[in-house]
Amino acid sequence: MTELQASSPLNGRGQPAPAVSVVVPVKNEAGNIAPLVAEIAAALQDRAFEIVYVNDGSEDATEAELLGLMAQLPCLRQIRHDKSFGQSAAVRTGVAMARAPIIVTLDGDCQNDPAYIPEMIAALEGAPHVGLVAAQRVERKATAYKKLQSRIANKVRRAVLNDGTRDTGCGMKAFRRDLFQSLPYFDGIQCFLPALVRREGFDIGYIDVVDRPRRIGISNYGLWNRLWIGLLDMAGVWWLIRRRKRIPQPEEVTPSSPARAPASRQGRP
């Protein structure tokens, strides 16, 4: 039995639905697959889980590496796009294909450390009013220019949306699958999840995570936080928040229901 097989609580495909689905969008991440899969499996060894890799039109050995690992690790799945549709589409596909009620997303370049996953899940499960737990990077491993981009974009986003989030660019997030699927979809949605989840009446939990350098290769997805690209989306999210109406909480009245006193009408006797 291999190390990966020993780490997995699932002993064959077709097992009952897992409790947690880890969704990893990737494009041309050959060389980063096996180390990250091993780290995810080790972090979740005490849970029923699945790992859903969304191969977003990779043109390198990503698919072959995943196929080789799938033979060893029954809970590893690969969903393939025939061409690259971008990170947002890959996350959406992964969530749609996932089988667990709790989703954890992380980037496929090994910069997100899976060791934080159990803490994120615990923060989500322990508070029903929390709809999203977002990782916020410290000691970020990026160029000075990318750090400057992020600081400017995050400052503008917080001022406009008041989402209370310091770092939305981190791909590591935990949320409830049904909540995500109820949100409006658009390209770049993963970077506006805190604002959208707050719009639905849920709180946001935060976990500080130590950023790691990319293990192999170069970035294959453009940064959402190039300020000018995200402005239109930000305006759309601002509009959605402004247009949010109070949702009624319906209650069926039966013959045994206690009578409720009629509401008083302001300005009338």
C-alpha cells in the first residue's frame, strides 16, 4: 500500500459522499500535482474527503500525472475542460461536480499550505452563522510590483464594498456548497466572495496563513487584482449589495398555531 493510499479514509471509488471536497483549479501545473495531493491527503486523514482537480485545458503533463495518482488514491478525481476557461470557471466546475456539503478551494501551485485546512473547516462547522472562512496571507512570497497591485486593489475594494477583508486574492477558502451555488456567477467571483456572502446575511471567518513560494513553473492565471480589470466587476457587486432586499421568513400557520397579536399601524389609534 502506498503512502497516499494509507492517508485516505476512502478505500474505493463509489463510496458514500464525503464530508469535505477540496477543489483545486489547475492549468499546466505538472510537477506540482503529487506534492500538493500528498499534503492535502495528510491534512485530511481523519475525515472522509475527496480531492477534485479541475484540469483547465492544460497542455503539459498535468493530466497524465493526475491519472497516475488516481490509480493510487481512490478519492482523487479529475474534471477536464477541453480548453482553458479561466480560474473562476474552473472553481465553478469543481464546486458543481463536488459531492460534499463543505468545499475548500486552494491554488494548485503549492503556495497555499493544506495544513491550514482542518482549522478552516473547524471555523466553518463550529459557527452556523459563518458562511465563508477566508485565508489571509502573511509573509507573502511575491514581487514588490504584485504586492503593490494587491495593496491598492484591496484598499479600493474595501472602501467600495466594505467587505472587511484584507486579502481576497488568496485562493484558499472554505464555504458551504449550497451557499456558493446560490450566488450570482461571473468571472472573478472568487475574489468577491466575502462581499457576496455578507450580502446573503452570513458572517466571514478569517485565518492567517503563511504564504509559500511557487514550487515549480510560473503563474498560469492572471491576477484578478489588476485594478482596472476588476473595477467593472466591483461596480456590479456594489450594485447587487445595494439592491439586496430583506428576505421574508415564511411560517405556515396551522390550526394549533398560537394566535399572534396584530401588528400596530403607525399613526393610527
